[in-house]
Amino acid sequence: MNTISNVSRRAFLRGVFSAGALVLGVSLAPETLLAEADNRSKGDPRGAVFQPNVFVAIEPDGTVRIVAHRSEMGTGIRTSLPLVLADELDADWDRVKIDQAIGDPRYGSQDTDGSRSIRGFFDTMRECGATARIMLLTAAARQWNVPQSECEARLHTIVHLPTGRKLGYGELATAASSLPVPPRSDLRFKPSAKWRYIGKWIPGYDLRDICEGKPVFGMDARVDGMLYASVEHPPVLGGRVKSVDDKAALSVPGVRKTVAIAPFTPPCGFQPLGGIAVVADNTWAAFQGRQKLNIEWDNGPNESYDSEKYKQELRATSRQPGKVMRSAGDVDAVFAKGGRIVEAEYYVPLLAHASMEPPVAVADFRGDRVTVWTPTQDPQAVQETIAGLMGINPENVTCHVTLLGGAFGRKSKPDYAVEAAMLSKAVGRPVKVVWSREDDIRFDYYNSVAAMYLKAALDGKGRPIAWLQRSTFPPISSLFEIDAVYGGPGHLGQGWTDIPFDIANLRVENGAARAHIRIGWLRSVANIYHAFAVQSFADELAHASGRDPLEYVLDLIGPPRIVNLEGVRYPNYGASYQQYPIDTGRLRRVLEIAAEKSGWARRKNGGGTGWGLAVHRSFVTYVATVVQVEVDDKGQIRIPRVDTAVDAGTVVDPQFVKAQFEGAAVFGTAVARTGEISVSKGAVEQANFFDYPLPRIAEAPYQTNVYIVESEAPPGGVGEPGVPPFVPALCNAVYAATGIRVRDLPLAKVNLASRKAA
């Protein structure tokens, strides 16, 4: 039986530590966390207030235990956040043990999403470490009967500077545990010049175990006596079972029973889709029994949804005046004067997450309590959704977090964990729900399809004197609001209302679109399609004006300044705009670095070889990417080189950052080349990697260079910002190589064999 090392707050205090251990509880409530609490009160399932909590403890043997309250899915966050605390504590990293937290609102938001973990908890972890360090210093000074000012923390030891006497952290743990926690005003932080770990390469905490196959992922989780279940979902969103014949399914050896799961009550939110579950002794029997179900469906109104027709509807809407979200100057007056006008339309289809580990969850329902083991990005959403749908107290739902085999935003939605809980209650045994790859692709929360229209009036040098852009897409808010048809400020603030160009006459609009499928957040979210449109259009204007794209985009950005978004509803990814403004100086700098490192000035386009660039700010991080492509006579694309410059503010572990941007290039390749979910008669047509392919080695970028800009700015996001500029940079490179302008994704549907001279 595999065991999962998760600890509750109570167990962390009572069952994990030895007698005499220093256990620190902290009460920290940054303004951003209080804002998240306000969001929670308004129905946002992802916010939570940071209440008194346990994050660090020191054992009498000197072991430092740190709780990781965020989910590890390959980003390194289970290493990076504890690393910040350990640095401020001046702990020996080799003597640190990390324990994964269960879902508990007292940890603050545990939603590992939106590239917010380091940004949201960097200061909190430093405060935890500094508090522990000061208490150890105080304990040592009292034991030696010397002024605390004569003592200093040095790698797991307190040193009395005048005499050289030393006491280890373990030796001081018991004494320090009896001291009062100092107020925040008494904390003194290490200057960045003395950081021991932050900014250095520290191997991932789980690296060796992962290489040896030791950690427990979601599929590895098991408990005694559990059964297995596979669910046949309605093929169309909102569909219902009209009738079911399960005789053949029940005849499969190992199948115990079938259980109906009720359809969701609109809006769908994180509710299960409904359907018929086959419960069996093992996964194979559950899958085989499910194939033998004979179900007649009532598909409901979404059966009329056809992605190709919907594409034309979105385009038609984007050509008409929409809801004005940002306006400066008088765009209409400039366009009315005539002159040189350029228009273009862009389209990005639905995208699936397709993480390597499909959704899976184990649940054990007993009485009025549920225990869940699952790979989730948000254990608190698991607690709240299960509690809300099953009529129990959220405190009675315990969610253990396994390692995640990829996620990209899919595993912040806990519908699959709810299925396990419901089935466990129905059969009176622990149940493990396993989604197949086909389930994962067909019943995802897809990144939204989008149609965008852009129009510019150019002066004699080809520079825009008026710029209009419209974006039309079914919004994420449709998950929670039945009548939602417009994007919210947060959705539109991802590369659309925050366009950073220095243009006097500017209007940004949003068209209405109703969702007929589950729309969710996927890595980079709306930035994917918005950056594709804006940066592709900028490249089009540069070529139309006969100007170098690098020089042209720098001209569009304008001089270094803070972009004025007065009058625009712009949540800024949940960050303070005063602390994280849109700084065009930083935007220009990453573009200049990426161009210089790529050898942009020496490039030679044409004949099947081309370079393209794009620059974008998302998740309060600035990224520029240059992509080189080669297109052969058959239209096949090769990506020899990618150069990306990143300004993410203060960086905790540069190797994790580089890895994320290398991965973003592969992810962006998948989006641009083959990413497309199509729908016919309301049902998704793709099912597996044969028709929703991910890049193979020969299709992925051959060489990806990542350049991290040294910065003392506060930390920005890392996991998501690499994707948005990559996609347009690749498509701009394709144009430079072939003369074929890509306005509709994916590239796989574009005939590049008929290349022209750019």
C-alpha cells in the first residue's frame, strides 16, 4: 500500500514534531489575501484569507520542517517557496524536510494557478523565516546572558560574535518555543547580497525521488478496500440519460454495479457532468464494463453547437461595434479621414490541457466526512465543492494533495474529485475514479475559442495614428453565470485592455459570445489569443510599411514610461498596480535583449528560413521571444532555435525559471502547430494524441535559450508568461520564411508548401 505524506495543521502540531520542538504559528494577512477573501465572499471559489497557520518547525535534533501549501506539478514550487523561508531562517537546506499541506483555508489561498505562488507568498515566507531566526537569536542571547545584537545566525547555528561560541538550532528549539512571537515591526530581513539560496540554482526537493520513481502521483494513490470507477459522461454539455441498459456491463467479470450520477444544475461550475459510472474491482473491469453500457441520451440544446459555424458567428460579431473597454482619443474621426487603413482578422480555436496524467481521485465517504486523495491545484476548491454538493461542512472534507502529472489549469477544477466522493457515498466503500485520455480530451474545461478584428490608420512612416481592436470569445465566467456573454475585466486584462503601445487614438472592444461548452483557464489563458492577434498585427504593419519588425515594435511601444490605465477596469492579475505597473522600459529591454542574443541584425529571411519576434507582458512579467524556423518544400516546419528574454523581477531559482520557459516553447509549439478542439453536433471530435497531437522531439524547438534579466523588482509570474509571445513569434517567422501570413490557427491547417518570397 502506497502512503502519502500529507499533514493537517493539527497533526503537524501534535503528531509530527518531537516534544520541545519550536513550532511557529504566523498571522499574516497581506492586502492581496484580504482581497481574495473579499472575492470568496462574492462567490469566487479561489480566494481565501490567510489566517494563523503553521509553516515552519524546528526539531530538537535540528531538523527544520517546512509546510508546502502549494501543489507541485513540475514548476518547482514545492521547492521554491520553502527555499525562501529557509534562506531567511539561514537554515541548512540539507537539514530541511518538506511536508505537503492538506487543504485548509488557514494556509491562505492554496490555488496553484495564475503564476501567483511566489508573487503572493514571497514576503510571507520571508517573514516566517525571519520570525524563527529572531526567536532563535533571542533564545541564544538569553542562554549566554549577552545582548542579542552580539549574536548572528550562520547556517543552522547561532554564533556569539565576540567569543565565537555556537549553538545549533536544535539545541535552541525548546527554549525558543517558549518565547513570544515577535511583532512584525521587529523583523529584520537579510539584504539580498546575503541571500544564500534565493537567486541560486538549488535542485528540486523531489528530484532524486522522482528519478527513482518513489513519489506518489494521483494514479498511485490507493487505500485499503477501494473500488474503481469509470464514468460515461453525456457527449454534449448539459445532456441527460434518457435510458440505460447495463446488463452487458454487469456481466463483465469484476464489475460490481452501475451508479447514475445526476446531471449538473446550471451553471455547471465545478459540478460533475453526470452520466453512468461503472464500479468494479479494478480499472480494467471498469473500463470494459463501461464500453458495454447501452445508453440513450437527451443531448439538450447544446447539440446544435458546431465549431465551424460558431467560428463564423464569432467573426461576424467581431466585425461589428462591441462593448467599449478602453478608449483614448477619437478613433472614428481618424478613420473617417481615410488615408492608409490596414485591417486583419485572427482566430484561435478551443484548446485542451492534455496534461500527461489525466484526472484521477480517490475518495472515502464515511458518515458526514470525506477524505480525498487527488492531484489537484486547489485542495480548498475540492473541499468547498464536495461540501456544497453533498451538504456537509467544508471542514469535514479532508483533501490530501499528491504530486501532479502536469495540470496547466485543468486540475484546479475538482469535478473528478466530486465524482469519487459521490460514488464512495453510493457504494459505501472508498472509490477511485480514473479518467481515460479520451475522457480528458472530450470533457475538458477548454481554453476559449476567439475571433479578433484589428484595424489601424497609418501615417507616412507607417506608424498607427489610430488603432481599433475587437475580441469575441465565450467567457470563463459562463462557468458560474448562466447569462455571461462578455469577458470580465480579469479575462480582458490578459493582453487586450492592457495593450502597451504609445498610440494617441485607441479603442479596445469586446463582442458578446455565449458558451456551449465548458470554458476554463489554461496556461496563459486569454493571453494566448490576444498576444497572437496583437503581435501578429504589429508584424503585419511593419512589413506593410517596409520597416524592420524590431524597430517597428519598439516604436509602437514608445519611450520608457508607466502606461496610464486610468478609467480602465484592470485587475492586474490580482497585484497592486502601484507595485506592479506596466513599465514599457522593462518591455523594451527584454525585446532588445532577445533580439541581440538571437543575432536578429544578422538574420537572412527567405528561401524557407525566417525569424520572427514578439513581446508581451502577462502575469506581471515581461517576455520577448525570437523564433527561427525552416520550412521545406513540403510545408514541414522545423524550429532550429528560440531565444527568450525574461524579466520576472526577483527570481528564486533561475534553473526552474529557465525550465518553465523551455517548456513554454514546447507548449507554444503545440498550440500553434496542432492545437485545435472541434465540435460537431455538440460533441468534441478529438479523443487522444492521434487527433490532438503534442509535439514530438523532431517537431519541438531544437535549441531554446533563456536569458533572465537581473532585477530587484518584486517577483512576477513564471509558469505562464512564456507561451503568449512564442505563438506569434513563430507565426511571424513563418511569414518571413514563406511569405504566407498565418491569421488562423493551427498551422497544421495552413498550406505552407506554396511558399512565396517574403
